[in-house]
Amino acid sequence: MSQFIFTARNGIHIIDLQKTMQRLKVAYAAMKDVSANGGKVLFVGTKKQAQSAIEEYSQKCGMYFVAERWLGGLLTNFHTVSNSIERLKGLEKMSETGSWDAETKKEILDLTRELAKKHKVLKGIKEMDKLPEALFIIDPKREAIAVNEARKLGIPIFAVVDTNCNPEEIDYPIPGNDDAIRAIALFLEVMSRAIIEGQSGGQTDGVEEVEEAEAEPAAADEAAESAEEGDAKTKSAVEAKEQYRKKYEDQYDADEKTSW
């Protein structure tokens, strides 16, 4: 991690933001390619600071997420996890249709608790019918099990690595603070934007360029009008000064003639 550290002050390591930007651009391009090829991404972040942002931005770009707890074998033993997902869907269907109303009160209570428990853990991967093509992880040290499973299966890993993490285990490390909520949200926003851009075939950039191109003439006209107004004001001020100077000279000449 030393390659990404700028300096240390009072025992606190400070990350080089230039390295962060460089790595972020590389990760952005790679994530965009994954999305453009129809790949699915699993967002992982179970620490309290990341949970809400992980859920928000993964849903924003239509990807899967794990924000509550990483299930051991989620990737390496996906078949078993798939059975749990099917069980969750079955319970949700029973709840919606009311088909368990015929059961006893105790059984209904047990089924309701099972549904709540499974929904809490599996809601982010409920629609995941196969292994993802990439993982984006907040704090890979905390999510070490997810990192190991992805490495075993050869799944590319994108991750925000803080000074206590090992970037050698990550395919696309992004040096940054994985504890601050705003920093986490920023990285998630950038990655979700890369996914959306990849899904749209890069049309986002085109729209931004068109908007900028349309804005430039308007800005130029506004600048020209401001310049003309400024020139008019300057001209008026110069003329006023010239008139005052001429009036003063005429008065001075008159006084000189009177004195002689």
C-alpha cells in the first residue's frame, strides 16, 4: 500500500489523491467495458457506513448488492445459495397470495420470521440467477471471504482500498478512505455511472458534449453583450472626464486673461 501513500503525519497515513484519480479512471474504463458486454456486477459493503449507499447506487444502475452480511459460499457454493433464494421467492409468493392462512398461528409466525430473515440477507441478490462478472467492494479487508471466493473463481475485483488493505489481492484497486460516508458514496456514484454509461453504449458522454456545445454559443453571446455594455460604460466615463477637463481648462484660461 506504500505506493499509494503520500505522507504520514502523527501516525496517520495520507493517501496520494493523484494516485486515486489515476486508479479511478482505470477502474471506470474497466467497469464500463464489463457493463457494455452485458456483465452483471455485485456490490459488496456490509460495514454500517456503506450499507445504505451500497443499496442505493446498486439499485440505481440495476445491479446486485450485499449490504447486510456476506454468506459464506455465496460464490463458490452458489447452487446452495440459489436454493435459499428460491425459498425466499416461495415465501414471498405465499405472503402475497395469502396461501398460508390455512396454517396454524404458530406455523404462520414461523414462516413470517423466516421470510423476514431471508429477505434481510438475500434481498440484494434475489434476482441473481448466475455468478456475477465482477465485484465492487468497499473495504476488502473486512470482506476478506468475498475476496477469496472471487479470486478462486477468477472474478475481477474492483475495490476501494484504505491504508490497512492489501492492494495486491485486488484487480482494480482504488486508494481511498473506506470509512467516510461521503467518500464511499462518491466512489459508488462513479462506478454506477460507469455501469450506466456502458449499458447505454457511451451515449451519456455524447449528451454531455451536445449540452456543452449548445451552451457555448449562449455563453459567447452573453459575454459579447457584457463586453459591449462594459465598453459603453467605459466610453461614457471617458467622455465625462474629457468634458470636465475641457471645462476646467476653459475656466483656467478665462481667469488668466482677467488677471492680465
